[in-house]
Amino acid sequence: MTRQAPLLTELVNLATARRRGGASVLPPVGEALAAAFAAGLGDRTAAAVLAVPDAGARLAELATELRQALLAASPADQAARVNAMIARYGAQPYLVEDVGQPFHLHFHGSGGTPVEALGGEFAMVLALVVDGYGPDRFGECAAHQCEAVYIDLTRNGSRRYCGAACTARAKTAAYRGRRQA
């Protein structure tokens, strides 16, 4: 299930972040959003998502819901948002045996399109992270001029940046600051 976390954050960051990695960005909209997100999916899933009418608008709506759940003001608000998403997307568990992997759970939504199926899967990712790691494992990047979100799956819960580039930028800025002082 945690294998879906990077895909979830990629959708949220692609569709909702106005500043990433120290630069202003214009999130893609409509079919450009669908195409950009589908590029990170497997061929079969990408084709299914791209075949959905208004896939870009549906993905943008899902990304907004996910961002609100990730950055909820309190654990109770977060739980309410995640539970609402689970209900909305009809997440249902089933066992899958992927090539080279043992059986494991998937939670695709029972909605009518592959986008809604992803909504169910992503809602369950959030629920399982809260259950297994706690509600404080989600955040917005601490780097200057970055609004990207992350899911912290580290052992000690120490993650503060969305990725290696922002971590390096922050460390470099801190080093330069210490040298000037």
C-alpha cells in the first residue's frame, strides 16, 4: 500500500502546488494534467485514465481532496476527510498477485471510472498511513518557495522536505548562512 504514496503525492503536487523546488509553476489543467499524471503510470492504467471523459478535471478534484486531507488542521478533521473519501470512492479491498510479488491488498474504488478507482486506492493509502504511522506523517515541504506535499514513511518521522532537491537547497542555504555569520 505504501508503494502508492509516491504516486499520490505526485498527483497532489502536480495539480495543486503553485511553487515547487524554489520556483513558481503553473499546474497543468484539463487534459494536460491527465497526460502529465498518466506519464508516471503503467501503460494499462495510463490508457484507462486517459480514456476517461474529463479525466483532467476529475484528477484535479481528487488532488484537491487529497491535499486537504494531507494538510488537515487536526487529526479529527483529517480522519473525517479520509473517511469521507473512502465512502465517496467506495474503496473495497481485494487480493492481487502481481508478477514477482506475493498476494497483497488493493483497495480500488468501486466508482465508475479509473480515476474514481484511484481515488479509493489513495483514500485507503491515507487511512493506512494514519493507522500504521500516525496522523502527523503528512506535511508540506519546509524548503523556501515550495508547496509540495510529502508522506513521511521514515522510521523516526523526521522528513521535512518533499524530495532530495529541496533537502539539498535547504542544507546549502543553511551552510551559506552559517558561513556568513
